[in-house]
Amino acid sequence: LGYHAPVVPQSMYIFKSKRKGGEVTSHQDATFLQTAPAQTVVGLWLAIDDATLENGCLWARNGSHTEPMRRAFVRRRGAADRESEDPAVTTTTMVFEDVVADDDAAPPAHAWFDDRLLGATTSHEYARTVRRVPWEGASLTREDVAARGYVPLPVPAGSLVVFPGTLDHLSLPNTSPHDRHTFQLHVIEGPRAGVAWCASNWLQYAHGGPFLELFAPPEETDEGDTCIAASTENVSGTTCSDDDSSAEGRHVVPS
């Protein structure tokens, strides 16, 4: 994928129980996992069981990976917390905000990978307007999602589905007599590569702690040779907003 110093902000084990597992409505992963100056999140979706039409496999909307991020799920500091005697303690709420794109905005996530795998691309090739899909967050039937351009992605157990954060995807309820378990990672380019985790993101480690680093970038030795540093430590990066990033929080946004 062309990463230089990838880190893992989130891992999830998701299970759709037989005949009970619910739907996950249409969304883009980048909404919840933002980086700057470019969107770099990629989803790694490992099927523990066979994922079928009946037990709730992924559905993805054709071509949506080329679209910009539509909205951001962010933390916003509010008024003083009435339950605290300390006036400096404020409430924090999580809200969805539309993303207003312009000609100077970073290209969508897929350009991050295309530039590394296929050569340079022109950012102006991509749409710059806020896109809204009226069914986002809505409950849909199999017929509904097919009519809106989604295609199913059934895969056998052991398959890994990889997709960028702007891909519009969902999954339907498990109506089968079989469970559908998955293990998922969200990976981003890390601060060693000059990419920052946005301080407004809902997910923040306590006291701004680092995310797990998959591998360190190559380093030059005194002799000019390149070696791989065997470090699992991260370094802090710049933030994307003035919002506080020290609050603890771990929510699950399943696919």
C-alpha cells in the first residue's frame, strides 16, 4: 500500500449472531478516523467465518472510493460540567459535521494510494463539493442497497478485504442460522511520515499516547546504508484543530 510508517488507531472484533446480528448503515470510515494533511485511513476486514448474503456480508457502492469525505464525527467542548466543582471541567459532545471541501483541500483517500502505487495524480481530477447521500444512516433492504449502486462482497473465511476510508459501505442483518465473525484493523500513515491524527477525532488515547506502530521507516546508517529500526514507539505529531485531545474514549464503529 506504499505506507512509510503506518500505525493502528483501532482494532475491532465484530460478530453478527445468527438470526440476531443487526445492520450497519451506510458510512465512510474516514468520517470517524481523520488524518492531515491527507486522508490515509485504510480498512483491513478479515472474515473469520464465511461472509454471505444471508449472514451479513459487506456491501460497497461502486466508485464511491473516488469521492471526498462527506462528514466528520468530531468531539466538541461545551459548557462547564454542572456535576463538577471545578469550573475548568467542561462537557464534551460528539457531533457529525459536514465537510466543506475546496480547491485547496487534500484529494480523497484513494489518491494517497494511487500516488504511491500508480504514479502522481492531479488532485483537481476529484470532486470538491460536499456530497450527501440521503440514505446515509437509514435502514435499507437488500433491494434498496442494490438500487443505489451497492454490490455485495461475499467472501470465504480467511479472506481479507482492503479498502480506503472514503469507500461508502454497509452490511445488512444476519438472517441466517450461521454466525458471521470478523476481525478488523484501521491503519493510517503515522507521524514519522509527516501525517497527523486529528485532535478533533472522537478516538483519543489518554494523555495523547501514541498508537501502535506496525514498523518504523527506514533509517540511514553512518555508512549510508538503509536499515529498518526495530522500534515500536511512536512520536507525537501536529494536530488538525484546537480541540482538546487528552480525553479518554474508545467507541466501536463497526463495518
